[in-house]
Amino acid sequence: MSLDVDPTSYWSPFYSHFPHLDRYLPRYESGPDAPTACVIGASDGKFVTPLTTRGWQVIAIELDPVFIDGGVVELRTGPQPITGLRPRLRETATEDRCRVVGEDYMLWRPETPCDLVISSGLWCMPQNRAYPLAELVGRQQSYVAPGGLFFADYLIATNAEERALGVCPEPEELAELFDAALWRVELNTDLGLIGESHLGWEDWHEHRYGAVIATRLPDDA
Ligand SMILES: C[S@@+](CC[C@H](N)C(=O)[O-])C[C@H]1O[C@@H](n2cnc3c(N)ncnc32)[C@H](O)[C@@H]1O
């Protein structure tokens, strides 16, 4: 079984450590009920449809209606059609496996925490910078069920300006937010500089990517 991003997503060409989750997923897939995931900043489904088509029940949290229902975004290179999350769920016949939530994840929370909670490049987005990193990470951690997995691609600061934002941590700084009594960090790594240009930042630029995968310890651990 191999895991990859949805190749039809606008965001699919941009780096994610998501495929490395593959080896951790079978532990949630052997029970009688479908495993549950929450994708925070789900956009047009880059991480959602790979999970729904694998049988997961997903909550997709996203604020941008164009990426939820489809439409067009204007780039310098011209109009860019976006298929959208809901159309992708219909195309993959998995609408019944996804609940789409058009809310800010800092103001919402699932009734029941999930087996897997994913974010990618989320904490440093302009709409989230008003919060300290500990609150952004803590909110995402609170979505994870005991025994569940936390996954994030994150950006590490490359200069003083990014460091001053307070939301682009070094891996060691991020690790401090995972209390060893509650979490086992499986992986927390600096992946180095990766160049890209995309909606929201169309000039060619480099991001220093990090990725973290952590297990919330079961209540009886
Ligand atoms: C840059 S896109 C990335 C999409 C794709 N999942 C990826 O990582 O490649 C991040 C998405 O997160 C959404 N987002 C940012 N802050 C959010 C928040 N506080 N709550 C819900 N969605 C948020 C944005 O609207 C945007 O569509």
C-alpha cells in the first residue's frame, strides 16, 4: 500500500512529507470502524481524497470557498482553474466519507478527536500569525485522540524577519511543545531548502521545510 497526495490538487507539485505517513496508517486500519482523520487547511483535497479512497472518514477544515467548491484563481500567469474539494470527492465517489467544515480551526473543534490530524504549512499563514506557535500547535494537538497521530509539514525560519514571526520554529523548538508524558515524537526533521512559486507568493522563493510526526500516548500508557 502506498500513500501519495492527490495528483489533481493545485498544491500537489509542492513539497509534503505526507507519503511518509504510510507506514503508520495500518495501525488504525484494522479495527471494525473506519479510522478517522482531520485535515486542517484541507484546500482542494491534496491530503483528503488519498485518505477517503483508502476508507478513512475525514473532516476537512477549510476557509476558502473557491478551494472547497471549485472556481478560478487569478495568477500572474493567467487564470488558474481549481477543481475544488467537493467536486473531487464526487469524482472519487467518496462524498459520504468526508465532512467539510468551513471554519477557522482555532475557533472550532471536533466533537470526537481523530486518529490522524494533518496540517501543512499552516501555522505561518497570515491568518494564523496572530496566535503564538504554542497555541496553534496546541489546538491541533487537541484534535488528536489518545493513541492517534499528529502530522505537520512546517516552515523553519530562513532569516531574521521569518524568525520574528514566531511561527517558523527550529525542530528543537517545536519538539519542546510535545510533552514527553503525552507524546512520542516519531520523526521531527529539517528537510532543507525547497524552491517553489504558487498562489499567495508567486515570486520564486525558497522555504526551509520541516516535518513532524508524533503519537499521542494512549490514556493507559
Ligand atoms: C497553502 S494551503 C495548502 C493546502 C494543501 N493542504 C497543502 O498543504 O499543500 C493552506 C490552506 O489552509 C487554509 N487555512 C489557513 N488557516 C486556516 C485556519 N485557521 N483554519 C482553517 N483553514 C485554514 C487556507 O485557506 C489554505 O487553503
